[in-house]
Amino acid sequence: MKIKGYGKMTALAMVTSMIVLLTAACGNGSNNKGNAGSSPNSEARAVTGERVELTFWNGFTGPDRPAYEALVQKFNDSQPNIHVKMDITPWDTLLAKLPTSWMTGEGPDMAAFSYSLIPKYAKSNLILPLDELYKGDLTEEMFPQGLTEVLKYEGKWYAAPANFATLMLYYNKDLFKAAGLDPEKPPTTWAEWQDAIIKTTKTSGNDKQYGLVLADHATIPMWPILVWGNGGDFEAEGQSKMLDPKTVEAFKVWSDLVNNKEITPTGLTGAEADKLFQSGKAAMEMNGPWMTAGYTSAGLNYDVAPIPVGPGGPVTLADSVALVAGKNTKHKAEILAFMKFWNSKESQEYLSLNSGFPPTRTDMLDNEKLKENAFVPKFAATSSSARFYLSGLENYANINDEAIVPAIQFITINKKIVEEVLQNADKTLSGLLSGK
């Protein structure tokens, strides 16, 4: 599944290419402190009316792109002295050039990227702290608690939310009906879900059909939901949880469905999983609100429902793209104005209605107008059970790409024994967490 236009950013593997660059930047942190505030001329420009152009790099290339472009245009129309110029490229292209551009004293005034990159960029002094953003029109209490935590690094704010999303279960109503399932009653428990998955899977003949497509790389993470749903985890308080009995059990349960029931092709990217669902070759998929516009325009007869509840209780994945200020900007005051506009009630209402994303703000959940887009209240209602994956870890990409994704692939593609694979993954993850 492409993440919010994420072509999608790494989804996970793509960030590894910049780890060396960012690590090198850490050694020069003390030399960057002079850039930690707005330019002395920022207020003067506001008084004299001098026009300021803010450059804004992002990867909003997906179906929700028009909504973001329109919001930026609304800001530009409302500001006589500030103009935001967007540069939209695929996320992998953006992330390949962004750290180098900032380290060489260039780059954009602001950028958007996954919350998972905030610790690395903040530690490397490539982005500015934004504590003053939350002392006026915006306050911490306006946002979900999990979201506020991932926008900080070592107690300081470094970002504003560009969006906030949760994953839900997309299901094809026609395939449900053909399998003898009630399309108006999606599964609510793991037992019902696994039954529906098996009933909508067809493994014989040329016309194969998959009950639940699961991507394992270049995607928003799907397997964490399955592990969390059983009460397991990958990491907690700096320690590996790969050998936790509930984690092991989760892998056994779901890998059995993948390997023996053939509920999904293996080795899928997010884009490949999306294509199977959109083409009617898959009955279910876990995805975010960014795909509602595309699936609807394709004429797919589908709906969304909360992720069915497993033994570990209700849970889903939270995700967010963050807005950050580059260390070289001379226009911090103008950036703060843009971030406040973006997260105002009016702007969030517009984005929600035109993208399907729930608002970033929790004080808007009872907004009647948001019901004009039927998907918005459904996604918003799951925010209380949403968790961020590997939040706050500076080596997020290494942990995901070197320990977790390989474990998933060894189990599902190579059909290796779960316990043996997780023992090796535990060693790798423990080493990464300890810095060894």
C-alpha cells in the first residue's frame, strides 16, 4: 500500500540510504546551533511587507495530492507577503537528496517526511526545534497523545503534523457476498476474520483469489498489527521482544495462513498489494485513508471496518507525515505561520473532506461537517487504539530493514521455522538496540 501518496517513502527500506549521511552530520551538531532560531530579519520583513517565498519539499504523489496542493494554494491566497512553493517528488527521490542538501547549507525551508525520521534528523541538527509553535494557537492537548510523542525528540518539539492516519480493514463487498458472507457485517474478531479470509481465498486454477493481501516491504507496516493483536511486540523499553511467547505465537498463527492456506502472495510491495485489491483479486487489505479516493474512483464496491480484535485487544497502526523546518531557513516565523494554518480547524476540515484522512486534532471528532466524507469518522474512531511502530528509535530503518522485515520474509517466503528465525532476529535486534 502506498502510504499517503507515499509512492511511498521507504516505506521502510528507502531510508537506509541516508543513514551514513545523517550519522556523519551528528558530529557537526555544535556548529549548527546558530541556525536554531528564526532570522533576525524575519520580523522586519513582516513589518516592511517584504515578500517571502518558502520552499517546501514533499512526496505527496498519491491520490490525495490534489487536496494538499489546494490547501497550499489556500494559504498562498490568504497571505499577501508569504508564498509557499511546493516541490513534489516521489518519497525515495526526496529522501535521497534532502539530507545532503541541508548538510551543504542548501535545501528547502521546510519538508515533509515520516515521523520515524524525526529522531535521526533532530539528532543530526538538520531540522529546527519548534517549541514555540505549541505555545499559542496550537497546544499539545489538541492532538492524539501518541502523535504528540512522535513529533518530539528528547523532550523538544521538532515537527507539526501534516496528517494523521490509522489503518483499517478494507474489504470487497462483492467478494464477500460471493463467498456467502454478509457484506454489511465485516468480521470483528480474529476467529471471524480468519474464517472470512479462508472463505474468500481461491488457490486452485488460473483464477486465483486472495483472502488478505499482506505486503512485507516498501509498504506501510502491516505485520505489527498482527503481532500487537496477539499481545506481542517487537521492542519495548529498549529491549527486544522477538522471543516473547505472544510474538512467537502471532507469527505461527499468521504464517500458517500464509504458507499453508495461501491467503496472500509473498514478497509483496505495498503497491502490489494495492493493485491486487483494486483489481478484485483480493478480498481484504489493511490500508490507510489515502487509498479511499483511488478505490472509489476505480468503481470498487468496498467498505472499511476496524481491524478485527485479537487476543491482545483492539489495536491498529498509526502513521503520520510530519512538517519540519530545515536548519538553513531564514524564515522560521513564516514557517510557523504556515504550520499553524495547516493545523487550524478550517484547514483540517478541508483536508479531511477531500482526502479521507481524519483530522490531526482531537477537538474536531464531533464536527458534523466531516461526516460529508463517510470514511473520515470511521478512520477517526480508531485513533484511540492506534499505535506508532518503533516510535522514538533513531535507528528505526536499521531495525526494520535488518531485523524485522528479513524475519517476516524468512518465515513466509522461505518457510523457515518460526522459532529459529525469531531467535536470529532477536540477536540482530538486540545488537541494534544496544548499539553493538
